[in-house]
Amino acid sequence: MSERFFGRTGGNHNEAWEARLRDAARAFPYPPTPDIASVVRAQLAEEAGRKAGLPVSRRLVWAALIVLLLLGGLLAVPQVRAALVEYLQIGAIRIFLVEPTPTSTPLPSTATAQPTPTPIASLLDLAGETTLAEASQQVDFPIRLPTYPADLGQPDAVFAQELGGPVVVLVWLDEADPSRVRLSLHQLGPGTFGDKGDPGRVEETVVNGRRAIWAEGPYVLQFRRGNQVDYDLRRLVEGRVLIWTEGEITYRLETDLSLAEAVRVAESLR
Amino acid sequence: MSEHPQPADHKQQTLISQARQGDAAAWETLVGQHQEAVFRLAYLLLGDADEAKDAAQEAFIRAFRALHQFDTTRPMRPWLLRITTNLVYNRRRAVGRYLAAIQRLVRLTPEPVMAPTPEASLPSEESALLWQAVRRLNPADQEIIYLRYFLELSVAETAEAANIAPGTVKSRLSRALGRLRQVIAREFPGLWKEHVA
């Protein structure tokens, strides 16, 4: 190619510049190309299976019902209830456990324990993006913002979702790495349901003098799939989740902060 | 490199035909042949390997669904790259506020410009600086430079991928490179200093 790109300078000069550009572009250090082909094939197979069955949202409802029926049956037997399965209920969120109910004394190991790996959602896929002002119009409860940490400010993204009732998801991005979520605060209004599985390590704690739960693992959110909205078990932050209630509202703070710091954020809501 | 886009060869046409019948294995083979170019373009546009992987996967899923619209007399790679670019742009539009925040942050905290010294001017350092410079350009300028220089598409393939006439490729490249040169002179003076007018 011998196009002249810059009329104000000589042709040889431009060609040399373009050659340098071409060499640098050719030498660009791309990350290794992942195996996309097999993932795409698996996804197509999954979609084919999904078409053959019920839509995902319907299947989710049925799966939840089956879980509840199973739990109901198990819970009817006292020995089984004690030994096998229990759940915690806090506000709108029910956390299914396979271990006995946690004690109010945190286990020493949890302070440094790493969360179990679960899919971290991309903000690009979260459904219901809106603004804080619009979200305030959509829900009939006041949307509260943390005043701690002091530099937090207004959320960088706001999502209004529907999980049996209105849910507002506020997201703050990491200033140093804006592709990463620093903090997310979910405010679940009346009528919302939130079943949480695989909670990992669970501790009881206190927010504003009331019982709260410090857990980890994914939870149900709405995601966009093409032109449709669907439900999935995900999380936004590689960290843990503090759940507490105030009145009819259930709050879920997702953060990689320590428990003490998370409680401080929770108690700063205004 | 040919300046004329090559249609899908007989083997590819057979695979496309099978994939159109819903044969996921045939599509997997085709994806394997083009995944590198698609992933790389997505990476250049998004700047994040995980996001690029997601976008590339979605691009191939969309292409599979739109396969009946694909003209087998045309080359497949530019068609896939066009889908990828559109997908990335649509995602950007859908989360405009999010990306605007990122862009604001990037502008507020520009990456430190490390002028490569003669002994430190490794090709990958130059390439990384060049990429930073290209990312300062508008999306249309970025696209044409990525297709033509980073992915080394021919003018004809670039025209197919960007959905423009071949003659327009040259004029758009000319303008994009002019603006790139200004960005380099202004923000990356250490890069190819001797070539900046």
C-alpha cells in the first residue's frame, strides 16, 4: 500500500512512518486467544436443550418449588431437620444451609478465608439500567446511600429490577480499575423474594443493633440475554455479602471490605 | 495479501451448509478457524481479555443465528468481524453511562507515557504505546486502524468488515492516520519521535 497520508510532508517520510506503524501493530502483544469454539458449541447445545424444555425463568420457579418441597419433606422429620438441612431467613432473603445454623460467634478462620469462586457478573449484562432519579420514581421506598467511605459519592450505575417486588441495585466502580465493581448495595422492597444457595461461610452479626448475616456466594439477579431478561445466580464483587433489614426493606451490601468495615458502611446509610 | 476478498472455499461452504442445518460441530470448526481474529478485534476495542472473550463468544452465537443471511460468495472473516464490531458498539450504547464514566476516569488519569529510550524500545512497548494512542481516537478511526494494521486485513476485506466501499477505506484511513499522528505528537512524543513532523 502506498497511499500518501500526509500531504504536508514528503512521500518517503510518510511511507516510513506507516511502515513503523505497521510493524508496531503487527508486534502487538495480544493475550492468548481462549478456546472460544468449544464454549460456543456448549452454549448452543445448552440453548437447544433449553428450547426443548421450559423457559429459564419458568424452570427457575419450578426448581425453587422442588427445592422447597424437598426441604418441606425433609423438615417434617425432626432428626433429618436437625442433621441435614436448615435455612436462615433474614428479611426477604432465605439462605439454605447444609450445615447447622451458625452460632453468633464468628469462626476465627473466616476473617482470612477466601470466598468460593462463583461467576462474577458483568455490568454489561445486568438488566434494568436506569438513573438514581428514575429509580426513585419507580420504587415506593426511599433509596438510601452510604455516607461512608467519605469518598464514595453517588453510585456509578443504578439498576431497577423485579424479583417478586422492586429491587434497586447501586454500583460503585473501583477508581483505579473502573472495569471492577468496588461496592454494590441492593435494596429489596416489600414482596421481594431472594433465595440464596451455597452461602459458604456464614456468620451472624449486628447492624444498627439488629441481627444481620455475613455470607458469601451468588444470588439471583436479572440479566439481559439478547432482547430478553432472565434470572441467574451471580455476584458483582469478588468478596462477601452483608444482609440486614430495616423496616420492610432488606439490604444486601456486596464488598471485599472486612466485616467491620462493611458494618460501618451499612450503618452509614442516609 | 490479496486485495480482493476471497469467498468461502468449498470446505468452508460445506461446513457453513452443515451449520445452517443446526450442526454445532460444524460451527465449532468454523469458530476455531476465526476465533483468533474475532477475539483480537474484541480485545482491541474493549481493552479487557475477559470482556473480549465474552464479546467474541456472543458474536459467534449471533453469527450462528444469522448464518442463513450470510452470502457464501463473500469471505467469512470480515462478516464475523463486522458482527463483532457492531456487538461491541451496541453494548457500549446500552451502557453508555458506565462507559462514559470509564472514559472520564481514563481521561482524568491518563496512562503514564513512557517515552521508550533507544535501548528500551522493544517492539511490544512500541505496540502498547501505539494502542494507547489509537484508543484516544474516535471509534470509527479506531476500527479502520485495527482492521487494516493490527489485523492486517486487505483493503477489500477492511471494506467488507467496516461495511464501506474500498475507496472509502483509503480516505478514512488517511484521515484516521492524520489524527493518530496528531495524538502521538501531542500525547506520546517519545513514540517515533524522529518521524513526527
